[in-house]
Amino acid sequence: MTLPLHGVRVLDLTDGLGESCGRYLADLGAEVVRIEQPGGSYSRSAEPVVDGVSIPFALRNANKLAITADLTTEAGRERLRELAGTADILIESQPPGRLTGLGVGPAEIRSGAPGLVWVSISGFGQDGPYRHWQATEPVLYAMSGVLSRSGAPGAEPLLPPAGLIEETVGVHAAWAALLAYHRRLDTGAGDTVDLSAFEAIVHGFDPGFGTQGSAAAGRSEDFPRGRPDAANFYPVFPCRDGQVRICMLAKRQWRGMFEWLGSPAEFADPKYDTIPARFAAADTLHPLIEKLFAERTQAELVAEGARRGVPVGGVHTLTEVLETEHFAASGALMDTEIGAGLRARVPSGYVSFDGRRAGFRTPAPELGEYDDAAPPRGGSVYPAPTRTGGATDERESSGTGAGVPESMTAGSESTRSGGVRAGSRTPAPAGTGHAPVRTGEAGLGVGSADSGVDRRDPVPTSAADSAPLAGLRVLDLGVIVFGAELSRQFADYGADVIKIENANFPDGLRQSRRGSALAASVAWGHRNKRSLGLDLRSADGIAVFRRLAADADVVLANFKPGTLASMGLSYDVLAELNPRLVVSESSAFGSTGPWRARLGYGPLVRASCGVSALWRYPDDAELLCDGQTVYPDHIAAQVTAVAVLATLIGRRRTGRGTHIEVAQADTALVHLGAQLVTEALRPGTVTAPGNGDPYAAPSGVYACAGDDEWCVVTVHDDHQWAALCGVLDRPDLRSDTRFASAAHRIANRPELDRIVAAWLHDRDPQEAAAELQAAGVPAGAMLRLPQLLIDPQLTARGSYTQIEHDHLPMSMPAAARAAVFTGITDPPARQAPLAGEHTREICAELLEMGEAEIDALVDSGVLQPLVTTPADAVG
């Protein structure tokens, strides 16, 4: 098989922010051509730099090609126009308006290439009062509400590790690009996409107003001053060779822990079956667990926890992660050349297709490496690199001997096997709001690399105003945060998503309600879907599912590895029923390697991957501060959505489906790539930086006027330093030899931090940030979640919509869209289904069951229609 985006050409004009978008598209098989000014991108020197190689640049630009074009000259602009005529997608992160000012903005370029999908990635969006503000990772952490929930009570808020922001933005940009491209294949029309990094983090990193969000439906009493006391949410305990974390959510997990402790009488009361009771008793309970764990090793505790059904995971340092057998055996980490003879252990990539890794293949290109290659209009790819590097043999490419064969490269050829399924499907029932399903399906579509269609003259093939995913049917077996967020991406943009759930084993989200008849997370995470109550633990239930799968497009699941196979629903079995079916399975640590059977929740995943060890204050290795977040659940779901959509695009060419696998741990590893690679190359040099950027000064989180008010400021270069001196009205600092260069400023960090802190101490954080940004200094006030709802930028861009539900006492704010498109309307906000709400109509209309057959299956418990009594209506 070929990678799913084989034949798709992407022009990449990003510099720093957004570079990981092109990397992910390249991993998925797209031919990504990086276009740089003759002097090279600023990001080629981004820290950390080891032996002359920028580690972030090397990781975020692997698998790409590179040419130069001076867009300040007519020759360079014509070069861009010529390339755009051969491309499918263009991604750029230039300051808003810069390319338009040069005469090569989206309107000018797309006038000659109307089928082109143009994606602008900017800090705050192309319009709004902050459109020209600078968005560093600390600024985005502060302004998105993430910072306000991070850190210890009574202490300054704590910035999370670097890298998580940029990779999150890149994945969201990839999703937006492929949504528009998928629509292009149906309509022939390109699009102009405005992706705001600010909005991507607000809604997609750990959303306060989203699935399992900290906002708790926006209740004001949930937002006290100071950080929440989150240390006991997912407690960490010392053990003989380090630390472990436990994550007890279910009653059965607590019962396993209770017995492990020797069934202490003081905790025999059934009230301790609940999380709040155990949390309230932490001062008494946790010392018992600490004593139990103290003389055992991580491995012993994890194994015993698994035997007893208690989720336990090790808290690993970066060095331990790099040496972990599981990540090598699974192929999550690989040894390769990343540039100029420099070899390192690196995260290989996010996703596997049919058991084969799709990730790092070739090192980041040298500046102008492909300048002499002509871009043929027929869409054929540039020639393969002549220099050596990257994964040089099968064992090296996977880290395990599994290998990435030649057929998995972006430029490999494939034999087409059909590609069009004839016939029409039954449309979704009237009144549900789901768009009618198209008859048949477009074949290869317009403008893909081997279509033979001139990209400058797209031929519309369906209504331009259709939702981009209308006509797709998704069977959703997903659970909790990851499952809800993954399928919601498809439901929001027109797919008929059928959530399949068993009332006897309800989804954890349906059990998390707080005083309402319905959990807020259900309303957020399952909007625009339908619900089918079905017992998949019965043979008849499996038979019903198989009938649905025979005419579906996608099956989504995030069970423990092997669960689908144990149910008789493995990919091989389902592919026999429906060769076009795309099956996506996700788990904490993947289906291969020693940890494949481990219980996995987000807190255990991030502890196992090194995130937790870096998310702490520098002077306190025991106080981990990641307890409040849901990372990486939301972003891992978005990673998977991109892989699924790319596969659906590739299916138009091959006519066949694919088995996709994403491990949440691999998402965290990719995000921490720069730290992992630096630690691999320079052992012992990467530690928790706290709020000080090790490569910039002044930098930090500074107290402002008021109770628990803070502002983030980071100065990276001499221009920003000069601007800061102007705002401070301290021209003397510019001539002070102690601060003459970035290196000097870093060496004298304490004095600079004192000066900035003194200036901010009596100022309003939002006013101070605005003044600094107006001068060109990256800064951002720490916003709490309620402030996001009235933030001028988010308000101006209509970033929030309101969702309502008959079983909730109030409407709730929610993300309005993935990005701003010119050709794709914002998603509807149909209320989430109650459990089993659409059981009868789905069986009647999709499976053509008669009333007698449905009633018989209901009587046997196989089908579970909506129960209308108040006690049972929530499922």
C-alpha cells in the first residue's frame, strides 16, 4: 500500500509556527515542498541547536523538500505562482497581510489556481484586535486559560513544557487543510482557511468549555483565585527506584486498591467507592499507599496494579523514556540521522497503517536543496533525494526490525483497484439534521496528482454548499474523552456519526454528571451525533453491527488492544464484509511492545512519556503540576481524526480501506521531540525549566496588580529587547554591556527579571500586555476561563457558539468551528443524543428492519431504545 496522501502536493511557507503541520502531512504521504527566502528561515536556527543542527527544525521538517524563492522580487513571486498551479494545498504562517502586500496573497494566487486550498496559520487569526500580536508558546499558554490551572496553590502559575503548543497547532491546521481539500475533491473549489493558534489551543489543547473541561459548564464558583489543589487528583508516590502515579476512577479500581492495602477498616465504608470521598480523605489514605509502595520498584508496582485492576504507571524522566524497551519495540522511537551527519534517537511519528509506521523517512532538507528541480504541472513528484540520511534500512526505520518497506514511501506507485462504490445509500431520517447522502462517490476527484485534470480548471462534481463530510457514515465505538472528541470532528462537518453504546456498560462521560440529568461533557462531546443502543456482548448484537459495517465508511474504537478482535470484529474480518472500510483503533500504548496491555489514562500516559517530569517547578522534583489537565486526550483524538480523513482521501485512489492505529503515548513523544532528542545527544542537559525560557531572557510569568494576576513576557532577539527598553522607558539598558546580546541577557537573567517584575507589579496585566504587544514584545495576560468568553479577540471572531440540551439547566459555550473557511460553513449545534435515542430509526432506515424484528431484538435486550423515565433517560 501507499501512504494515504500519495500524489497530494503541499507548498509550505511556514516559519516556526505551523511547521509541524507540513511534517504531519508529509508523514501521511504528501509531497511537501518547503519554500524559503534565499537566506533561509528563522527556524533553521531555532534553539536548541546541537552541532549546528536546530533540533526543532530537524524534527518538524523531516520528509519535506526545500526550494528558495525571493518573494520580494518578481522572479520569486512568479516562481510561487508557477508552483501554486501544480499544488493542492498551501500552508503559510507569514504575518497577516504580508503576502498580500507582496502581491502573492490568497486572493491573488487563487485567482490563477482556484482549486488551491490556502491555509493561513497565525497566532491570533487574520482579523480581530490581536491580529498583529506575537504568539509565543508562553503567551498562548497564558491567554488560553491553560496557565491559570497549572501550578501549586499559593505559588506562581507554572508554564507547561515547551513543544506541546506548536505540535497541537500543527495538527489542527492539518485537519483544517484536509477538510477543505476533501471538499475540493467533491466540488472542484479550493478554499482560503484562517487558522488561529490562539483558538486552536483554547478549544483543542485542554478546553475549559469542552469534553471533561475544567469549566464544569461555566459555573463561577469553580474559578477561585490561585491554582486548584490538583496534586491529589492523580497522586504520585515514591517507590524504590523512582516514582509511580495511580489513577483510580472506577469503583472496581478502588476495590482492587482497598484489598491491596489489606482492607483497612477505616476505608471499608461504601462511601469511599466515590472519587470525592477518597479525595477528601487523601491526608489519611495516601500515607497508607505511600508506605505500601515505598519498598517496591516501578515494574513491580505496575505489574501488581495490573493484576489487581489498579491503574499504576511509572513517572519517567527523559533519560528513562529514551531507554524504555517498549518505545523501541513498538517503533515509537527510532535511531536515525537528523542532519549533517548527526544521529539521534527521535520520535518516529504519530500513526501506523496496516501495522506499518508512517513517520520519519528523510532528514529535513538543506536550504535550496531542490532549487534546480522543475515542478511539472502533471503532478509528478520531485526526484528522490540523492544525499544519504534518514532511515537507511528496515530495522533502522522502525527501531524493531518491523521495517517500513519501499511501498510505504510517499513517492511509491500503487495499483488501483476500483475506487467507486456504486449505488445509493439511504439518507439520514428527516428531522435529524443530517445532510442527505450522495449517490455513489466521486472517484479520484479533481486535481489530485495523478488525476489528469488541469488544476487551474476544476470541474465541480457536487453542491458547493454541502458539509465537507456529508455522505460519510461513521460507527463510533469510542469512549470517554478521546472517543467523544474523535468522532465529534466528523459529526460537526456532516458525517452521519452513530454512537454505539450499551446501557448496561455506559460510557464514562454519561456517568460524570454533576447535579444535572445529563453530563455537560456528553453535551459538548456528542453534539451532532446519533445514538444506537446495542449489546455487543451478544452474538445477535455483533450480527447487527456487522450489517451496519457492511455499508459504513469508518469504524472508530479506543479499547484495550485486541478487544475488537476478541469480539470477532477485527479489521481483517470487517474488511471481508466491506473492503472500503477504514478502521481506527487507539489505545494508551499501542498494540505492540511490552506495555501493550497496560491500563492507560491520560495522567498515566503523560507520566510515562516524560511530560509530567518536566511539568514541575525546577526546585521541587516531587511536586508535579500536571494533575489538572486532560492532555493528551483531546489532541491525540485530533491526530487520529487527521489520519482517518487522510485515509478516506487516499481511498478515492485505491478503492480500499485501511487499519489505522494511534497510541496516545506516541502523541506525547512527538510533542516532546525537541527535549527527547536534545537529551539523547547531550545527556543530563534537559531539566524542568519552570517559567524561564532557557534560550531567552527576560522571560517568565510576572505578578501584576491585583489578586493572583499575572503576565507572561518573553524576549527572544535584539529587536524585541530594544522594544522592551522603550516600553520600560529605560534607554540606558540598551547600552548596558550586561545585556548587549541574547547570551549576555541569559547570563544576567535574575537582574532582567527583577526589572520587568518591578514594571509590571502595579499594572493591570491585560493593559500591560497590550502595551508590550503594540511595541512588538511578546506578552500575554493570564486569563481565567470566564474571561475567555468576553475576550475581545475571541468575541470579534465569534470563536464560541452556544449549545443547548433539553436535559441541561442552561446553555453552554462551545467551540464554534475548527477554523474559519470561505467555503465551509460553521458546524450546526444539534443537541447530543440520549443513550439509544435513535435505535429504532437507525435499524429501520439503514438496516431495513421491520417493526417485528426490532421489537424482538428489543425484548431480548440486543437493541436498547431510549428509556423515557427520568431515572434512566441519561443512559
